[in-house]
Amino acid sequence: MYDDILVATDGSDLAAAAATAGIELACVLEAQVHAVAVVEDGLEDNAARRKRRKRDAETIAERASDAGCSVDAVVRAGRPATEIRSYAEAADVDAIVLGTHGRSGIQRAVLGSVTLEVIREASRPVLSIGPDATDAAGESIDDVWLATDGRSGARAATDHALELADACDTALHALYAVDADDPHIAEAFTEHGEQTIDDVTARADERDLEATGTVAEGPAHEVVLEHVAGSARTSEDADGASTGLLVVGTEGKSTLERLVVGSTSQRLVANAPVPVLTVRTVEEP
């Protein structure tokens, strides 16, 4: 599925948690880990900063090697988001892993600029670990959740969710939110949601995967977070650790998406109690 995984680090605790999740995924998929650190241009004392970033990348590489993964440690100079994407393209990696700092209050849904830009622009799936998902990072992937709206842009996310559930030998849980005040519109969305869930579970059956599906009323991010958090709490009660991974699609590159990526995926990445894999539909030139 993924043969090469880029793990970005800036030496922070959140980046270390993201690396833990990336290394765990690489172990499951028997993928090579590319530990990448970026020295920002224009900052004072670049030599000392480059030395720290080299140490950061080598630390991640050493952890990956100890876990049994093939590794490569790289230090680049420039804008972090640009250099991460550039290396991903040059090395032809299959996925990018990075941490994202959450916000509080009215800015709670706003992602860090590096994470936002990478998710928005990268043609590869991006696995993001927010502050609420650090405890889950590195745990075995015992559940894969899929947030879907059934549109064309969701198919790529569904493909990745099925592949991950298959590779991790775990169940797939599909979630569809109906967010409409008008009862007639809500009824139409509910019917569409049920058909969407049936399509996902049918594809899972073809792979002999266990799959469940839920259609629930409410804003999409609230529905998804409620179900994922509830399942995570059940897992914590059972074995002391919340486990799993959430897959969500982001579609197109409209002017609005260039600013916010899409409020649902943005809120999920910032607030989910598990790592979130965003899969963007790449438009044909």
C-alpha cells in the first residue's frame, strides 16, 4: 500500500508523537521511513539551527531503525511546507506524517500554517496528529473510521480506508452526517447516506473485511468526533489505550479550500482523539 512514508519533524513533542504514529504505520506496512527536518531560511544562526534539525531527523531515523524499518534522514533548507512537499515529490513517497498544533476558543478549528498548507497542496495522503491524539499515536491500529459524504471526492478516501483496514486486519467504520434543518432535505440526505454506507460496506465485504456504517444527524465534524471519541473511550476501558485512525477526504482546490481546506476536515484534524489521514482528490490537469 504505502512503500515510503515521509515523517516530518521540527523537534517538538507533537512532532515526536507524530513520528511515533508514522513509525507504527511503517512497521505495519513494511514501508521505508524518510525522516525530514527543515531549516527555515532567513533565520539567524542557521548553522546552529541546521545542527539541531540534523539531530532531530537522526533521532526519528534511529527510532524507526530500532523498530525494524528502513530509514533515510534528510535536512533541507527553505519554507517548511514547501520543502516537505518538494521532498515528497522527489522521493515519490506515498504518505506524509506530521503533527499539528491545536488552537483554543474561536480559533480551535484553525490548523497550524505548515500542516494546513501541506494538506491543501500535497498530492499525497497526509497523516496528521493533533494535540488530542498524542496518546493514541503509536498504538496498534485496531479500528479504521471513514468520514464520507458519498460525493466523487470521497472515493479516494474510501479506497485508502479499505486498504488500511485490510493491511491492519481491522474493522472499518463508515460515518455519514445529515446536517439539514428542512425535514424534506434531511430525508433525501438520509437516503443518500444509507446508500453511501451500503456501498462502502459492500466494498468491504468483497475484501472479507468487517465493516459497520452509521448515518447520524448533526454537523459532520460533531457527528464524526462523537462516534470516534465514544469508540476510543470504549477501547480505553478495554485495554487502557485509545486506538485507531480516521480517514477523511478533501476535494478539489477551490478558492475557499485554498484558505481553509474545508471546515469539516480542518476541525477533525485539529480535534480528533486519533490520527487523521486526509486524502485529497487530485484534479486532472
